[in-house]
Amino acid sequence: MSVTPEMPPSAVGRSQRPMTQDDTIKWLLDRSQRRNRTVPLRRSLVQDAVEDGPRSTSKPGPLTGLMRNESALDLLLLVHAVTTGGDFGVTERSETWARATGVSFATDGSASAPVSRLWQKLERLNLITRSQDGRLTRVTKLREDGTKRPYTRPTAAGYSALDEIYFQLPFQYWEDGYHHRLTIVGKAVMLIGMSLRKAQFALPQTTAFASYYGISKSTLERGVKELTDTGLINMTGTQTYETGETRTGYGERTLYGFCPPFDLNVRKHHPKDPAPKSQGSQHTAKASSSEASTPKPSVPVPQAETILNGLRQEPVGTADIFLLPAQVTTADERR
């Protein structure tokens, strides 16, 4: 290929090399035009809760089906990031998705095979659909609960509906390299923690708690360690709770909090919510000395519904388990 004044040698060499993984991701994220640079994800991706009359039941979400396929999870998060309206679909070359997930940097057409396997995994979990768009494939995201329902933006119209609860993943997850630094277990526990939407939250490293998300106790333990080692979460204190599993009737668990900018999912108090109540000191949290000087309301754990810091929590079967908050705020996907 001859070099012309309009095409310097450096440009010629660059055009013949595939874009790097991080540059490909940046290109995709910039094209999304999300003004708030966050990705809304329904909690049902990690734990699917449904209302059954006056009670609610839960089961692990589709995330558990991705625990052995990290690249498929990476691809799903990117699809949610770049699809913002219309039919919530996107059409890109297989090479683009291959580079973005790191499964292939081939430019000879062979990248389509590994990418197709990832799409097939997501299709089996009812998280996306595929259709032909000329010579390319159009991918359309579905609702996060794996029910194969068409995707819609989380909306305030479903304020009391459990399947409308959502959290947001900031673009810094990719921009600061956490998609490289975390393994699949760290990514899964990160999503679980974000779905709790609280300034301080417990991640009880027990078999019972892990089973509510379809993961093992050891996976939960390794995920918590990854998040603390990478600085995504910090230990903020400990919490005393009532339980029938100890001789004293009380147990103690560690509380964690996300570090900025990953702390954006704190549940804000809604006018329709009951005001936080102060009813004694049976439920307490030991915080740092800077926090200890500020009085905080505390309420008993055994209530059918416990209000902490303006967040709704519902004990599920055991004192170690919390069903996640049952309220949502408006989601504007392109803010």
C-alpha cells in the first residue's frame, strides 16, 4: 500500500492493526450517549423476587447461569450499556464484540465463532434475542429476569413492583479497569452488593445467604475479598442482630460500603415511605468514631418490615438473609 501525504505512515500501520480491547469498549460506551454515564440494571438479574399476595418470594436470577462464563457476563453488561432506546437493540460487527470481550482479535472472519457462542449462552438464559440485519446480526436485550419479556426502562409506574427495582453500574467499572481486575466471582458479588442499594450493607458469608443468589459460600467469600482488595468496598462497621442460632440470641456481622463512585445506589427516602422510626436499641451498628458522634435511629430486627436509613429490608426466613429493597425511583436511561 503506498503512502500518500493524506495518510501518514503511522496511520497506515494503525489502520492495519485491530483496536485494543479497552479502546473498543471506550468507543462503544461513547456511542451510547448516556449523559449520566451509568447503566441501569434490574435487581432481578441477581435475585428475582415476586409478590405472592401479602408475601414475597425470591429465587436466584440469571446471573447464577453466567458464573462459568465470564465473557458472556461481560458481553451482557456491554449490551445493556450501549442500548438506550428504540427496540433496545444494537448492530455491530462480530469483531467489535470479540475485541470488547477479549475473546478474539482476529480480523480474518474467525472472530464470529467465539462471539456466536457467547450470544447462544445469553439466548439460552432468555436475556437477548438475535435477528439478521443485512450481513450483520442485530442483538436486542430482554428483561433482566430471564422471562423472555421485551425490555422496558425501569419506571416509577411500577413503584411498588418488585420487578422494577434497579441499580446502576457506573462507566468507571470499565474506565478504571475493574472489568480486568475482577474475576467472575468479584463481578458477581459486586452486582449483588450494588443491588442492595444501601450505604451500609451486610454480605453474610454463609451458605444460606449465598444460596439466595445461586452461588456457593466459597464464591461469596472470594468475591468479598476481591472487592476489598481492589478497593471497591470497605468495611464500615459491625451489626448486631437477633438470631436463634446462638446461645445468647444475638449475632454479629460485618457491614460494608461501596467507595466512590460506586456508592451511587444508596436508596433515597421516598415521600410514600414511612419515616424511619426509633424503637429502642435492639438493632445497632458499630461505626467509626467519626460516625459514632451522630445519633442514628435503630429498630428491632424481628419486624415483618425493617426500616434502616430510609431503606426497606425484609427478613427472609433467617436473620442472615435480606430480601432486597422493594421500592424504586424513576430511571431515565439516557440521562
